[in-house]
Amino acid sequence: MHTFAYARPATLAEAVALLAEHGAAARVLAGGTDLIIRLRDGTLVPDVVIDLKRIASLRPGVREEAGLVVIGATTVMTDVAADPLVRRHFPALADAAAVVGSVQIRNRATLGGNICNASPAADTAPPLLVYDATVVAEGPGGTRRIAVDDFFVRSGVTTLAGDEIVTAIELPLPALRMGAAHERRTRRRGHDLASVTLCCGVREDGVTRLSYGSVGPRPVLRVDETGILADPAAPAEARTNILEQLLADASPSPRSMRASPAYRLAMLRVLGRRALATALERLEARA
Ligand SMILES: Cc1cc2nc3c(=O)[nH]c(=O)nc-3n(C[C@H](O)[C@H](O)[C@H](O)COP(=O)(O)OP(=O)(O)OC[C@H]3O[C@@H](n4cnc5c(N)ncnc54)[C@H](O)[C@@H]3O)c2cc1C
């Protein structure tokens, strides 16, 4: 492995200063489930690795605050999946966190790391998009809030500046009832990255939010405001047409080893219909 310095700052200010000093030669370490692999295989060769785990203000946890549920960036998937606030208000996010990797991975992998890694297959991205999350980042200029839809650019690239650290993910407490479901398709049972990952949320006012990943350079969010998808009594053809429009931004790479574009596109439609049906059932159950 390439030799690098290891820093374990005690404050966020120190960590941000280190990032500002070293620029692209520095890398932040959270759970390490993505980073360590890339350090080992040499695709990343930083001069310094900055471990976030000793920073008191970045302690993991989920709290309710001023109409928001705030999830600390260093909160691991196991805790996101089990958290009562997340399960009550954002069950599709809990479901997505519960299927990331294996038990060992979920005990290390953080929510912040999942979005900063910006894999198109990141399982928490579709529910965060459906639930309209905001990414909170700290940099030399202070705190910045980024709508999660403006955060992802392409695989491995986000709109986070090189000297910023994600401190939390904020989720607005739903003003309207919503039923939501997360679905994914993998090559095999057990731990595997998704060939398709998708989340669908249907609100009581008839708005349907659909988000999908692993079928293009970044996770996509599309919204149907016609009310047709949310209406099980609407003609089947109309519902199919709307679903097709929402799924039209999928453009899977022919170079991916996990699944062919044709398979991904077919599965996207299966998962889309399945998640929509479950979301409608869950909306009904919340009445
Ligand atoms: C065997 C295996 C199975 C996996 N299965 C899945 C799966 O099913 N679904 C899935 O979505 N992912 C999966 N992953 C990927 C990985 O576990 C997740 O992306 C995880 O959430 C990353 O979090 P981490 O804390 O380990 O990030 P790290 O590895 O510590 O960091 C990842 C990247 O994000 C940056 N970073 C981390 N935290 C911050 C922060 N707070 N601010 C700024 N930058 C930051 C790091 O510098 C690095 O570039 C799997 C990985 C492995 C090894």
C-alpha cells in the first residue's frame, strides 16, 4: 500500500484546516469500507488520511430538531436502520440502510460515506432523494446546505468542495402522509452492490416521487404531479405511460460487469411497479 500520513483531529475546524492545507492530496476516513479498498488497490494515493472518528461534534446519532430529523454523517447503517425516528418517518431509508452490504459492513459503513462516495449504486441515495434530504457540509467558510439532488454529479464526484466535510443529513418531517418503498436487484443473495436500486414515495396529495440508481452516472429523481400514478383506479395505460416517462432517464453503462443494460432496464420497470404498489399500500395503512 502507498505510504500516507494518518491524522486524527479532535475538532471539525482542525479537520477542515487539514483538508484546506492538503487539497486533493487529503482524504477523509469515516467507516473506511470504500476508502480502504481504494487505498489498497492503489486507485487512491493520498498524502494524508483524515480520520473523523475522534471529532466530538461529529458523534453519530439521530435527533429531531425544528421540523427535521437530523442524522449525523458518521451514523452507521445498522443504527440508521434501527433508529425509531427513521423507522417511523422514513421507513424506506431504514429499509435501504438495512440491506447495505453485510452485517460487518453495516456496522462500519456510514450514511455520510455512502453519499460522499457517490456510487450510482448507493442504496441510501434513492430514499434520500424521495424524502427530499439536505446535505449539511462544513468548510472554511462555515456551514453550507445542499439539496441532495444537487449533491450527486457522477460516480465518485459530488458538488462538495475539496475542503468541506459532510456533518449531517437533514430530512424534513413530512407535512403530508407518504407511503414509500425501497427495492433493489442484485446478482446474488447476500452482500452485493445493486444492479438496480429504486425508491418510490406516494403522498396523500397524489404526488409520486420516484428515484433510481445504478442505471446511469448518478441517482435520478423524477416527480409525477398528475396524480395518475397515485390513483390505483386510473386506466392501466395512463399509469404505464407516466411510469415510462419517469424511468426515461435511465442510461445504464454497457461496460458495467454487474448486469447488461437490457437486464437493468427490464428490472427497473419490475421494481418500479413493485415499489409503487407497496408505497400505495403503505400510504393506505398510514390513513
Ligand atoms: C463488501 C462491500 C459491500 C458493500 N455493499 C454495499 C451495498 O450493498 N450498498 C451500498 O450502497 N454500498 C455498499 N458498499 C459500499 C460502502 O459500504 C458504502 O458506500 C458506505 O456507506 C461508505 O461509508 P464509509 O463510512 O465506509 O465511507 P469511507 O470508506 O470512509 O469513505 C467513502 C468516501 O467518502 C468520503 N467521506 C466519507 N465520509 C465523509 C464525510 N463525512 N465528509 C466528506 N467526505 C466523506 C471519503 O473520503 C471517501 O472518499 C459495500 C462495500 C463493501 C466493501
